[in-house]
Amino acid sequence: METMKLSTLVLTVSPDLYELLRKEELESEVIVPDIRLLNREDLSEIIEQAIKHHHRPPYH
């Protein structure tokens, strides 16, 4: 297992998604078992979790 910034993971697996994420999401630390085994679907799940983690509900 390895810890890395989401930005590094996105740039490695699917760089076209980089511009879709906010800075705070890109700066997230994520744990990946083996980066060589990740595919775009795996990356989408990791990104989804990062977005949920950093989501700010309006008016709260």
C-alpha cells in the first residue's frame, strides 16, 4: 500500500481528468494498494470519494 496525493494518481492513470477537480481534492492524500493495477474505473471511485469528503453543503 502506498499513500500519495490524488493529483499524482490522476496524472499517472488518467491525466485528462485533472482539470475537472478542485485544488482541495487534488491535494487529498489517498491510499492505493498498487498503482500499476489501477484502471480508470478504480480511479473514478477514488475521485468520487475525494469529492464526497470535500463537499461543502450550501448554507451550513
